[in-house]
Amino acid sequence: MPLPSSILNAPDLLQGLEFYYLAFMDLTTDRPVSYYGEGAISWFRIREYGLIQGVELEEELEDLIYHIQQMDSVYLKFRRDEAKPKGA
């Protein structure tokens, strides 16, 4: 079975960004979910993840929080748009 186009044509990550992508993939499984849909990954969980992964410098933790929150914002917008009825 051939790979989907989205996999074959996936963008390459710049060196060093893999950590943020993998962190997002781990943390996205820990987001709150309610009747109204998925919620944002909490600041506390992102910080806790960073500390568990050995991120000790405050500046690096701030970078992790920033990047995860940015990815999360785009992800949640995508999910909201996807849930809208077609033609709305």
C-alpha cells in the first residue's frame, strides 16, 4: 500500500525542532476533553513535561511553552474548523 501524499510530501523540520514536535505529540494525548470538544494543553503540563525531559534553564522552558502553545493553537483551530458543518 503506497504512503499518502501528506506523508510523502511532509516538510522537513529544521535541526533542533524535533524536540518541540515530539513534545507536542506526547502532550496532545494529555489535553482536556469535554462535551464541547478538546481544550488547550495547560501551561503546567508543558512545564512539567520539560522538567521531566531534563530542560532546566528557564529560558529553554519558556521556549518549550511558547512553541507548544503555538502548535496547540493551530491544532485546535484546525479541529474546530473540521467540526463545522460543510458549507457553514
